[in-house]
Amino acid sequence: MLLALDVGNTNITIGAFKGEELIGQWRLRTIREQTPDEWGILMRNLFSLSELNLSEVKGVVISSVVPAVDQPLNTMAERYFNRQPLYVTHSTDIGIKVLYDNPREVGADRLVNSVAAWERYGGPAIVVDLGTTINFDCITANGEFAGGLISPGIGMSIGGLFARTARLPMVDFREPEKLIGSNTVGSIQSGLYFGFLGLIDGIVDRVSQELGPDTKAIATGGQGHMIARSSRTVKIYDEHLTLHGLRLIWRRNQKTTQQGA
């Protein structure tokens, strides 16, 4: 069994794989102050509730954009799984060429998403990852990570709107019942939903003109399903894209290790 962890600024997504099958998946808040033992107890409880056995974990792979949790997770993997985790970085063998000016600047999640998109959908492609930020990760027809675009995330925008206005309420991000809101909550929800839908469609349109007319757009992340449902350009929603990317990178590095032994 493989344990895969994708650590974002807001959430950590955890997956357990048996071969290529995702047999357990959880999404939790990223808590920077947690100790290795707290992480370990959390993993034990998640596995127990899903009737999975910790002792069957033979590998741990992690992508993280939150340095504060890297060492606690590393210690947790060694203490509770007796495994040295594979951290995805710019120097990891991911199987695709990175065209970024400085590969050290690329978030691990963006590399992982690009690997998964290339493997599962081919290229050219653009991954729209809706997390704390909205990342647009671009893969060429030759399977290269070309770079991308980064925009403020939906939750960030909602929080900023609430914090910087005196009378506007906090709202949930959801598809509104109608375009033109007839009350304050409906007006905000419509502005957010169609505003981000327009942003995403506009960027995907422009990127497709550069990458080619056959560019596939794949949404992932928390609100990805709501965008894919109404988007003009994004027709694929892959909830577990990042976890599958981690699995692919781990498998590739296991083969490399065995060949080098």
C-alpha cells in the first residue's frame, strides 16, 4: 500500500493506494503546529475508520508547499510507518521536462498535477487547480511543463471581500439560482461564481491559443466540480488528479531505484 499526501496552504489531501486503486481518501485542514505524534495518531484513526492496516503501507510520498509541516510529517512517516518518505521537489525524477526559468520556484503540487495530466490525458493540456490560489499549469504537446499562471483563490477573495467591507456578509461559494441577484447574498454569490468562471474561461482560451487548438483543460481541487459543470472551456473534472500524480512519481522513482541497485 502507498500513502500519498498533498500538503496545501489550506488543506492536506491524503490518499491510500493499493496498486493503482485509490482505496482511501481524506481531506483535512493543514495545521502547521501539529507534532509528529499528532499526525501519526491522526493517520492511525483514519486508517482504522476505513478498516485499513497501517502495517501494509510500504511507501510514503509527499508533495508540500508548507515547509513548517515537512519535518513533522517526515518524522511521522519514519516513526509510524518505518518508511523514509519521498518528497517531490524540483530535483525529483518526475519524468517530464520542466521549462521554468528557475525550477526551484515551482510548487511541488504543480509538478505533480502536470505529471498526472500528461499521463492520464496527454498534451497539450492545462490543469486548473482550485485551491488557496488558482493555479493554471500548462503541459505542451511534447509532455513538458511549460509554466503557467497563478491567480487569487476563491476562498481568499471571499475572505477579503468580507474583511474589507462593513456591511457585506460572508457567503459560501456556490452556483447561484439566477444570474442577476435580487438580494445581497445572491448578488455576491453570482458575482463570485460568474466572475471566477469568466476568469478561468478567459485564461484557458488564451492558453489554448498558444498551446494549440487540441488543448485539454482539467479542473481539480475543492471547487473544481462546480467550475467544470458550467465552464465553456473546462470539461474534465478529476478530483484525485494530484494523488494519482504522486502515485505515478513514486512508482517511477521505485523503478529507478531498483534499476540502479
